[in-house]
Amino acid sequence: MTEPKVVNITRHIYEEQRKYPLATGGFSGLLSDLMLACKMISREVNKAGLIDILGKTGEVNVQGEEVAKLDTYAHNRIHQAMDHGGHLCVMASEEVADPIPIPKEFSKGRYVLLFDPLDGSSNIDSNVGIGTIFSIHRKVSDAGPDGTMQDLLQTGTRQVCAGYVFYGASTVFVYTTGQGTAAFTLDPSVGEFLLSSPHIQIPRRGRIYSVNEGNAASWDDATKRYIEHIKQFDPETNRPYTLRYVGSLVADIHRTLLYGGIFLYPPDRKSPKGKLRLLYEAAPMAFLVEQAGGFASNGTRRIMEVEPSELHQRTPLIIGSPDDVRDYEAYALGRR
């Protein structure tokens, strides 16, 4: 009997790197540093109930949200793992108002990292799945070795890599470099992420919708009509859809990637410009989902093409199976 080939994420990254003759290995080193930080975060998440790491710090972050102790831990782990490797010229975190420079004593690289250290942190104390989201760009400014705001404010189409780590029943690392979307599951016995889904393909249409219906009274008419449409009984079009909503973006997107359907965080009266962050959440998730055959929109426009003007810019996000997202856009654009 032939033993199945075991591929860890480091091997997968280097195999992908061989496709690019001019690759220097810097990008692979960057991802290796990031994976180490995420393994450390996974370890703390898994034992959080046993140590003094649950609960709030008493502080409020730049988003106006209460900071959880694990938020701070995750931010610090990624920051400290990434600031000295020589691969980055600048970083930005969803937890910090301003860009994070690389210290003067360390060499600078040609990549830019934006990250949400712990998405879904409001669910930490209830032991619900949470995650880390990241986006990587190449440096585009030419004002010296340090990164600038120009390097951070790039469209999603210019990402060279995006991914998330889902800390759930198991820890799963999902990433893309523009050659499809792959998933790796952490084997804690050997401390390695092992390839579990080499080519994720989202169905063209699903039967699950994911949205916070507690906000329904604040939605615009187009969103209300779309949700009513997918809740109607019509066996020929596999309706009604089933509602599944965790309230942790990584958990909801991970399920959508695997099973199809649609995730919606539309604008409402409380958040007319949307709630999710374009650079830290929407753009990286859009890259991942599109590389798996899906689509991501702000309701009327492809998320990947939205030009960011602020580091913490917010946006609506409609993402998932391409036929489902296009249906929503038809309502938003007044075509249905």
C-alpha cells in the first residue's frame, strides 16, 4: 500500500516559489515568520481558559472596540515576529491607528504586511472560533527603504498573498498567492501545518446565507428584498436558504468557502459605509474567495478594485458563491 504524500506548508511554499525563476526566497521567509507567530497564538487560544488571558484589558482600540487580552497578545506576537526578519518595509494592524514602522536597527525588505491579529475577539470568552487575517503587498514607493502610506493604501488587486488562520476545533491556515486557494491543518503533535485541501473550489451557488438578521430593521430596501427572496419556498432554485451566522468573520468565511452560499455585511443606518475594514478584512478575504472561484462585492462594485483612501477604511462586504453574490448585486443595482 502506497503511503500518501505528506506536504507541510513550508514545502508547499517552496514548491510554489519554484514557479517564479526570479524569486529570492524572501517571501517564503516572511510567511515562515508569520506562521510561527500564528502557532504561538493558536497555543494561547487553546489554553486561554487555563490562564489569565480571557476577558478585557479595559482599553479601547482605534475602532472604538473594547480590547480583549488575547487581542493584545496576538498583535504583539505578530509584531514581534515580523519586525526584524528583513522582509518588510512597513506594517499596519487593525488594532493600531498608525502605520507600524520597521525599527531603524533592522534591515528593510520589499513587502508590506497588513493584519487583523484576532478577528472575532468579541466571541473569545464564549469559546467560539476566531482567527487571524493577513494581506501582503509589494512595496511601490521609491522614497527610500522605509514603507510609506502609499505602500499600505493599495487595492486588493495588487495583493501578492492573503490568508487567514482559523482557531477552531482545529487550527487551519488558508492562503493564496494568486494560484488558487489551499488549506493546511495544524498537527499539534509535530507542530506543522499539513496540506488538507490543495485546491479549494467554492460551489457556483450555495444554500446557506450568513448575515446578522438582528440588523434587519436598519438595512436598505434592496437588502431586505434579497433576503426575503432567498427565504421563499421554491424547490426548483433550492430555496429557502438556510441561515448560519457565527459572528466571527473567519469562521463564517471558512464555512462559505467549503460549502458555498453567501456572507453579507451590508450597509445599514448605524454603519452607512459598512462595518468591516477594507484593508484588514474585506480585501484579503476577497482575494482568497476569488481564487477559489467565488466573488466579493461591496454591493455594487468588486471589492478587489476599491481604491483605499484611509488606513482603517470601512466597507460593506457581500462575498461567497459567484451566482449568489451576483444575485445580490442585481437587487442593489435596481435590476430586480
